[in-house]
Amino acid sequence: MHEYASERTRAEIAARITEIWSRTTGRPPDGDEHIDFYAEGGGHFLAPGMIQSINRALGVQITKLDLEQAPTIAKLTDLVYFQQTQADRSTVVPLRSLHGGCPPLFLIHGVGGNVLGFYSIAKLLESAQPVYGIQAQALIPGKQAVLRLEEMAAQYIEDMREACPQGPYHLLGFSFGGLVAYEIAQQLHAAGIQVGLVGMLDTRQPTLMREPPMRDPFHRQLAWRLREIFCRIYVRNDRFRYLLRRLRARIRSFNYSYALNKGVGRIASAARDVKEINHVAGVNYIVRPYPGKVTLFRAEEDHPMMQPLPLDLGWGAFARGGLAIKTLPGTHGGILYDPGLSLLAAELTQALKEVSERVDTPVQADQTAPDTGKTVIEL
């Protein structure tokens, strides 16, 4: 059993960062953990001192890029707390109190691999709800990374059961993580282990993961793509290195796909790109019908340049126990931020309560929902 940092440790981290913040900027945050370091006069000249002080005081290794992506006290606290909990090299990271009376909820990483974005939603759930994050197996140092989603799920189940030996297990995955949650549920069910919530946050069925047709003629599509690429490059100081990283990522993605086709499912730690590994695993995942119920939390807005996606994102034909669809305001990238975040927390809390009523009776491995040939979509 792992030994994890406590809630008090997290509070101490926040207090230490607040002290360093005040000393560096000369402006106490006055209890507001969401003040932006750069917007409030921190500036790029003060950033190195801020970073050095945090690393020295808390024994972590945050970078300038980390500060740019987490420029508030709240986000910096999440980042430092996350780094500290990685010490045991497990894919399972505790996000909330481990002493609640409810079955655990596991929040599963998106294509980027980390679970930092889940701290905000974990804070909004009921205090008795234990919450863990599952970070990408390709982030764990010293281990070979697997390319098949089924193998990823099997590894995550081992770590989940080490942290929480008894089910039922609630699962919620963001984007790519929804595929992992689905496969974890399949494997747990097949082993006769209780499964609670099977949730997906704006997860497309793999046949839709390849970009759907664009609305405009080819020449306008090309112009839009070039403009998007230019904008991404323009905001970066070192454009050549950025382009070189993207080229290397594409080459690795091709190599991973080639390896899968040749039957090679593992790669060495020195030659891995987390995002590309997860992308390849997702588009090659073969979906099988799941006998239980699936809950899809769907972003209300599709990409403005793409053809509209189906309401069920392709899952209606696979959820034999029914598909519940909860629509949230915003886009795919903003689903974990307000205004959608608060609504997500409320919908998730309600879904967990409803599921808890269905998992009182242990599930046997050979018990499956009857296939009626119809899919029930609950809105």
C-alpha cells in the first residue's frame, strides 16, 4: 500500500507558495489563490527567482514553462502536490481525502497523460468521496511503455487494486481517457469485480477520433490549417525547436503505428512520446459492446470548422445497459473549466449517487445485460 501526502501537507504547500509569491511580487494575494502571476506584475524578470525559491523550499523541479501553464497559487499548489505524489512511481495519484466512506472514483488522463486538470473537479465533489487520478503509464520512468490500450488498462487495474483492493470502482476518463475507462470497465466486469460509474468526458468513439470532414472547400481548409499552424508557431519564442519537436512527434507516431502493425506492443523509455503513444493506442482500439450503463458528459460546442458530431459521439450502439448523455456548456478543451466545471461536478455527483444504488449486489463475471438489440439513450 502506498503512503500518500495528506490534505494538511497540501495546505502547507499552498501557504509556502503564498509566502514566496508575496515576497517575489511585493503584492500579497489577500486570500485570492486565482490571481495570475504575470497579469499582476510578476513578469518574466521575476519568474526565475520565483521558480528557484519554490524549488528550493519545496524540493521540486518546476520550470518556467510550468509557471506559464500554472500561473496562480492554486495551480502551482496542484502542480507541486502532483510532483510530490509521483515519488512512488505509480500511475495512481491521490487527489482527495482517502478516508471517505464512498467507493473510490478514478479520473483517467487525456491524451497528454497528466492529471493536473482533475484537481479542480476533485475539490468540488462531496467530501466523503475519495478521488484518485490515473496518469499515463508512459510517464513512469524506468519502465517500458505499452502501445495497446488493452495493456494500458490492465496495468492501471493493477495499480488501482493496490491503492484500493475492494470495489466497486467508479471510472471517469477525459477524451482519450474515456476509452481507457471503457476498457477498464470491460476487464473488471470480465473478472467479476464490481464496476460503478463508467463515465466519459467528451470521448469520441475511435472511428470518429480521426478528424471528421471539414465543412469548407479544400482551398479554405488548407488556408485555415496553415493559419492555425502559423499562430501556434508565432506565440513561441523558439520556433525552430517547436517545429523540430512536432516533426519528431509525427515520426514517432508513424513508428508506433508501424510497430503495432508488426505485433510489437512495447517500446523503450528512451524513445517515447506520451501524447503520440496515447493517440496511436486510441485510434487502434477495437470497441466491444459493454453490458452495463455508460454515462457520456458531452461538450455542447463542436469545432466550428468541422461537421457536427452525433449526439452520442458514436457510443449508442455499444452501451447495452443504456447510454446517459449529459450536455455541458463550452468546447472540448474547456470542459474542465467554468462555466462547465461547476455543472460537471453537480452532474457527476448525481450520477455517482444513482450508480451507488445499482452496485449493492455483487456482479458475477458471467452476468451480462440481455442484448435486446436496442440501445437506450437517456438524456
